[in-house]
Amino acid sequence: MKWQQRKSWETRCKLLNAALTCLERDGFHSFRLDRVASEAGVSKGALTHHFSNKDDLLVHAIEKVLDEFVDALARGVEEFHDDHLTLDGFLDLMWQHMSGQLYMVTLEIALKARHEPGFKDLLTPQVRHFHSRIDDIWQQLFPHLSPERASHLMNLSMNLLRGMGTQSVFREDSEYFNELLRAWKAMLRQQVAS
Amino acid sequence: MKWQQRKSWETRCKLLNAALTCLERDGFHSFRLDRVASEAGVSKGALTHHFSNKDDLLVHAIEKVLDEFVDALARGVEEFHDDHLTLDGFLDLMWQHMSGQLYMVTLEIALKARHEPGFKDLLTPQVRHFHSRIDDIWQQLFPHLSPERASHLMNLSMNLLRGMGTQSVFREDSEYFNELLRAWKAMLRQQVAS
DNA sequence: AAAAACAAACCGTCAAGTCGGTTTTTATTG
DNA sequence: CAATAAAAACCGACTTGACGGTTTGTTTTT
């Protein structure tokens, strides 16, 4: 029980990464299990061995990407407290992730969940956990504000970034998004100061 | 050339509405032409007679919904100038539309466009036209601000609402969204005043 | 008569899931 | 320490069902 365990974990990991790659590249509508398998360099049989079906694979893939995002933010807040990162820098970190693979993948999944109650139920616990972790992070970011106010500012920021992520589908213009971000940072500083 | 023209226009319209209904209810992944036909109360043959294929139907449907949205905002800005609508009320109007059929449909379409360059090319002119009309509206809303500043505030607002629309998939809690909106209105007033 | 509006059967394609089989690793036993 | 049984990892052909587009036929209008 050693070589097998490790090998198993490795192919599982390869499959999850391949699933995320395919989901971002092809979208859920054109998400094909055999393409995931070939992207991971294993057979379709191996995939079905590790994940009982499409939904199972997707749920675990989304779990992975959300965890990695929150981990990155948690490291960010540490740097913030050590004065190695400004508030602006923290927002840059958020945008860096939200404009990459993460957001598009969660968007694809969210739309799927919207139309499949069973799948949504599978995801809801993950989503709740994700939000509570992010909420914690913002409470740490602004310990001098009331928890409600910190949550508000966090949710406004997250939703702004979500919207920007969505708009980036049709408008590929990083300078424009940087400007928006700059404007938001200024408003946020104002709110935090008052 | 009269009964025919009218009948034709009627079934076209029924088909477009049915397409929007199906797209919001089922999502693009489960968007089926025969379901659109039965939703519209016509046969599949009628559908293929009016629209050459799926993409053609979708492009015209999205055109319709975007036009209706901007028309509503245009009426809103008139009421604003006649002092029948406050800035808060105008944002409520925007959120009312963005939290309804409009945004979910555009989201489905945006994700499709993201993975199908040909389809994206079909939509890009529509999207540009949409944005220029919305931009005009915000310029009319804030004639005393610089065009750049008005555009900034518009894009921040739109993207915030987009993000809220996205989040509403997992969080059905209208009071929460009203609170966020209230906070944003306050910040926006501050920005407009200064 | 001709063209438009509509109906519905048909077919080719394509992917998810199933399943019997193969190879490799781990546990057991004399 | 083999020998071997058992279990896990993996492979890929096949079935099955579904849907988009085509095509042929029918009715109604001009």
C-alpha cells in the first residue's frame, strides 16, 4: 500500500488539472471526458476508475481551484500584515487570480449548477466554505472596521472583479481593466480611512 | 403581401421569446431547438424556415434582449431629467434588469462566444453598439462630469451589477443584494458630488 | 401557377457510461 | 522466500440515446 497510493494520487491530480484546462479552454458545453483523459495522458478507463462520472470529476476540480485561490489570498494577507504588501497590492493579487483560469472555470460551473439542482446541491457546501474563508481573510485585512463593513467591502470588491472577469470575454484590454481597478482602489481607500 | 408578412413577423417574435425563455431556463448547454419550437407553439420546420440555424436564432434573440434593456434605461434617463427618478432609482432600474432574464441570457451567450470565435465575431458589433448606447446614457446622466469619469462610474456600476448577478446563482438573498446596492449608491453619490 | 409558411419524418454524428479483459502491485501462506 | 491469491490500476471496444440539420411533403396566400 504505497506505490499504488502514490500512483493513484498522481493520476488523480493529473486528471483534475486536465479537467480544469479543458473546462477553461472548451467550456462546459464542449467539455468531453475523452479529451480530459488524453490531456492528462491516461486512458478513458483510468478516468472512470478514479471518478464515477462527469459531475464527480467537476466537483473535485472546482474544489481544487477554489482552495488554491483562498490559499493564495491567505498568503497575501500574511504579507500584508508583514508590510510586504499594500491594500492595492492585495487587490492586484485578487484580480490576478480572478482574471485567470479561476473565474472562467467557476463561471462555467455556476451556470451548470443553475440548471441542475442536484449538481448545485453537491457544490453548495464547497461554496459556503469558500465564502467563509474569504470573509475571514477580509476581517483580518480590516480588524479596525466592523465585521459588517469589512464584509460589505469584500463583497463589493469580489463582485466588481466578477463583473470585470465577465466583461473580459468581449473586451480584451488590460489597460482598461487596470484603470477600473485603480479607480476602485481609490474609492476603497477612502472607505477604509473614514 | 400582408397577412403573410404579419404572420411571419408574429411567429418570428414568438420564436425569439421562446428562445430567450429556454435559454434562461435550460442554459445554453441544454438549449434544444425542438424545445424552442414547442415553447413557441410551432413546429421545428417553422423554426428552420425563419432561422438558418441555432447560432442565427441566438444572435437575433440576444439582439432583442439587449435592445429592450437599453430602451428601458433610455426611458429611465428621461424620467431622471424630468425629476421623476433619482440616481438611486436609476440604479434600481439597472439592477431590476440585471437580476432578471437579461443578465443570465447574456452570460450564457458570452460563455458560448468565448469558445467559438465565429459566433463571437457575429456578436461583437451588437456588443459594441450596446456599450456605446449605454455610454451615451451615462453621459446624459452626468453632463457635469468629464466623459472619462462618467464612463468610469458607469463601467464600475455595470461590472458590480454583473458580479452580483453572477453571485445570485448561489446566493438567493435579495436583502443582501439590496444592502450591497445601497452601499454602492452611497459611494456613487459621494463620487458624483466631489 | 408560384411562392411563402409550416409540418414532420429521417439520418448521421457523437459522446457518456458500461463492461469484460489485462497488467501491476500488495497481502497471504506454507 | 517463493508461490499465489487478491485487489487495485488501467485499458478500450461497444451500446445507447440524443440532437442538429436536411429533406420531402402539405397547406395557405398572392
